[in-house]
Amino acid sequence: MEIVENILTAQDGPMVKTLHDLRNMGVGLAFDNYGTGFASRSLLKRHPAPRFKIYQGFLRNVHCNDENSAVVQVILYPARVSGMEAIAESIGTEEQLAFLAERGCPQVQSYLFGCPVPAPQFFKTNISGATRRTNEEKA
């Protein structure tokens, strides 16, 4: 589940318990559009979301825009030191991808890898096919 950062800052108290309850039930949590509100290290420490998605506006031309580059590097730092997962969303070019890889951003969402598809199609293409290939390799 993705939680928009602004909701957390507006409803911090009640939200903390709810997010802990969800996490205890096994729900994966991520802060979406991280960096667009009042993001802080204390916010990341207080809430049980182990990952955050970097706002796509900061990633536009990140490889050739000094301001965006600096912002993204500052956002990536807490992930590196705390063991959180940073996810860069809406990566559109190989240059952006290379920039992020060089700076240790381990995950991206990008049409470079594929477009959104309905769940049954994803399962058929990526899950059942992978299971079938694995079983064939073992035989």
C-alpha cells in the first residue's frame, strides 16, 4: 500500500497505529511522492513503512539538471543509512536509469521495462511462466 506523505503529516497520531496494525498483518507499505511535503528523517523513523517512492518531478532530467540531481541525492541518503528502500518512479530514459544506479538507487518503476497490465496477464506472463521454466530447469 502506498501512503501519500502529506496524509501522514496531517494525521500523524491516528495514522501511526493504523500503519503499524497494517504492517503487522503483512501489508507492505511505502511512502509515495516522498519529498513533496514536509518529509523528515523523524517522519521516516516514526512510521513503519520500509520503503519510499521518490516524487517523479525530482527525477525529470535528473542526469543533467543540477538542482534535481542534488535533491535526489539528498533524498537517497536516508535510505542508504537506515536500510530503507528507495524507489524512483516514472523513469523515462536510460540516462536517468544510469544516474540512479550510480548513486545507489536499487529500484525503479519505468515504462522502459514494461507497461501496466491487468493482474491475470501479469501472472500468466511473469509468474506461471517463471514457475514453469524453473520446473523445466530442475528436470
